[in-house]
Amino acid sequence: MDLVVQGLVKAFRLLLSGDPEVLEITLLTLRVSGLATLISLCLGVPLGLYLAVARFRGRELVVGAVNTGMGLPPTVVGLWVSILLWRSGPLGMLGLMYTPTAIVIAQAVIAVPVVTGLTMAAVQQLSPKLRLQVLALGASPLQFWWIIIREVRFGILAAVMAGLGSVISEVGASMAVGGNVRGYTRVLTTAIVLEVSKGNFDIALALGFVLMVLTYSITYILTIVQQRRRRW
Amino acid sequence: MKKCLVIALCALVAFALFGCAPKAQPQSKSPTGQESSSKEPVPPVSAPAGNKDVILATTTSTQDSGLLDVLIPLFEQKTGYRVKTVAVGTGQALAMGERGEADVLLVHAPEAEKKVVESGAAINRRLVMHNDFIIVGPKEDPAKIKGSRSTVEAFQKIAQARALFVSRGDDSGTNKKELELWKAAQIEPKGSWYQESGTGMGQTLNIASEKGGYTLTDRATYLALKKNLSLVILLEGDKSLLNVYHVMQVNPEKFPRVNAAGGKAFVDFMVDPETQKVIESFGKDKFGEPLFFPDAGKPDIY
């Protein structure tokens, strides 16, 4: 148990002293996972809206794939993105392997199904009568989508939280495509893995606390927005 | 209308992607910018032309022991390159070399290395340093291997006693060495007493320590982690336990995307007398004994 106390003390010290390396790692984590979440939002929300409303053959197959994708194993994503980005791979000429951009791509792949699935579920919870009512009142397609988005905005916020949570905490993909390069692609989770294998459990614990405080703060802000107008 | 939305979103994504790249660039422009670590202004070094990134595929022991944390900044400061260290098992590091995914390799499995050189994937293989492997285990030593005259004898005793042995099981240099030793002892390690952890050296030591098992480890990682372990050295000094590190370039003629100049610069750096001195003194202050012994320039008999 004294290890936990040591870790907490170390975490406070690291935070208070403003250790430049920890700060850098934390900022990179925020930038990479934030960008990945943003991309997944841009792709996942429209896709989720579309899948919720559209009727086409094989829709169940696609929805099933999205729902499976919500639990996509990060290591598998890491491997696939690596194969694409390696020098010998189809995108090798871009030289993206072992860069922060590579991590963003892999994390976006992980988060897109999460955001898509939750957006879809949120829309499908709306009363089907809403659609008829909106269209009967003569809404243009743009107005229609706008109203739908407004109605499910809290669901979308939940999707953002889930998406961010899934990418900021994953380690397999970041390790595989980022390589945990010091001062360049080292994020909080890969740094924790490294410190554990170095036997520096206190630093690993400290970084873990930083990660949790970070995730909690972001989620807390989003939660406040989400719960501002609670009806239950 | 929907199309407009899709186009707008695509534009946003593209923007986000490109937004990330320039942010990453400034770091690569000044690979010597170690502002935080070195207080004195660093004299401008001859900035290398062309690709400034060098991908180093290496074993976990060089990273976990902390040696690379000392050597890499030194190299970057001297040459202006930025090193992307990918610390994996020697097996994976060599595989990366064979596919041209790395520029330079720092590994410790001489037999396997020779094959890679023979295949033409690696060139300029140079002897860098050595330390030794040791057999560690619980203080109680259930298989009574302490005092064994050779590794072969110790391994036979462990197998006979069916005492728990934790293997890396990850095709790393240490794992390769361990399998060689079982072979020499004419034992096929199998059964509930032989467990493969499938992780790096640090983690494997933790597992062996928790479960009270034996394991083969390089000395550097053991010394670096000793404070957390309830394992003691039970066998050391046998000739078969030598752990030799070589550095080599990935062949740029075979893989055109390989950073030839950067790889060569790193090989030269590793065998440079100044670097060798740093290697020699590394760890002395912290562990009371050196973790690695420099060997550059000595006849390479491995």
C-alpha cells in the first residue's frame, strides 16, 4: 500500500514542479487523443445519423459491423495501421510511421465506431413521430437534420466522452504505430508501460494519476454541459 | 445539401490531419534542441542534409536499463539527427531490419544477426559492448542450483526438480540465448514448471519474483530493477552466459527508403572512443558496478 502513497506523493511532486517532460507527454496525449476524437466526431456523427435513418439492403450487416467495432481491439488496429504505414506498405511514401500523426490515425479508427454506434442509438431512441412531424411542417433536409442533431445533442456528447475515453486510455495502438519515441510520440499510456518495465512503479503510478485526473476533468466539463438541463 | 455537408466534413478532417503535421515539424527542424536538459547553449552542429530521422530498432534491455536515455541525447547533440528509438525484442528488431523498417539495429543475438547480414539486409555490423546473462531465482533456491559448475548443470537441476522457470517466450535475444542453453542441456523445456511470459525482461523479472521462479536475465536489467525484486543471483560467470551487443546498419541498397547516412552516423557513434567511455561509466554511480563493458575495436569472435 505504501507504493500507492509513494505514487501519489510523486504525482503531486511531478505536477507541482511542472516537470517539463511530464508536461510535454501530457500535452501530446491531449493533442493526439483530442484530434482523434474530433476526427471520429466528424466521421462518426454523420455516419451514425445516416445509419439511424436510412433504409437500404444489408443495413443490419453494417450496423452489426459498427457495433462490433465499438469493441475494436487497439492492438489489432495498431497492427493494421502499421502495415499500411510501414515503409514497405501502401502508404509508406508518406513517412508517417512513428509520428504523432500515425497515432491520431490509429486512434481515430478506434473511436469512429464508438461515436457512430452511440449517435445511431441516440437517434433511434427519438420518437418516430418526430420525423413525420418535422417533415409535415415542411422542413428542408438541412432543417430536418439540424433538428435531429439538436434533439440528440446529449447523446452525441455521451458519444464524445466514450470516444475520448476509449482513445486516451488505449496503449496497444499508440505503442505499435507511435513506437513510444521519447519527446516525440511518447504519450501517457505508453510512458506508463515503459516505467513499469523499468521498475519505476512510483513514476508509473504518478503518470496514471495524471491520466485519470486529465480524463476526469474533461469528462466533468462535458458532463456539466450534458446535465445542465436534466429532465429526470 | 447532404453532399455539401459531406464535403465540408471531409475538408474539416483534412484540415485536422494537416493541422497535426506542421505541429510536429518544429521538433524535427531542431533535433538538437535539448533546451530543457542542457543549460549551456549548444554550438551549431553540422546539420545533416536530407532525412533527419533515424529509426533505431533495439532490444528492451538497452532502454529498460536507462543506457539509451544517456546515449541518444548525446548522439542527437553531436550529429543533429533525431533518433526514433523503437525498443522491442531482438527478434522483432531483426525482423524490422529484414523488412527495411528501421535504419540501424542495436541487438544481442550474434547467431541470428549473422543470418541477417548474410541475407544482405544488414551491413557494417560492429561489436559494441557486452555484459553477461545471469540466472536469478528465489533465495531459497528450491532446485539447489547455487554452486553449479555450469549453466547446463543448473538448467538440468531446474528441470529435474520441476522448479518453476519463467521464460521470456518472445523470441528476444535473451529468449534465444535461453533456448540455446536448454538445447545444450539436452532438455526440451515443457510442462507446468516452464512458463512463457511473452513480455519484456522487466515484466518477466517481476513475474519470476512474484511466483518465486527462476529466470535468465541480462545483468543490466536485473541491476536496474533489483530494488523491486525478491530474486538473487544464483549463477554467473559461466562462459556460455556472455551477452554481446552489436550495432549494424540496415542495407540502404536493398531498401531505398532507409536513411543511409543517419544509420552510418549511429554506427560510427556507438564505436567512437568517447561513446565507449560513456558506456563504461554508465551505471557505476547508481549500482556500484558497470552495467555494460565497451568492446569496440576488439577482435569480434562472436
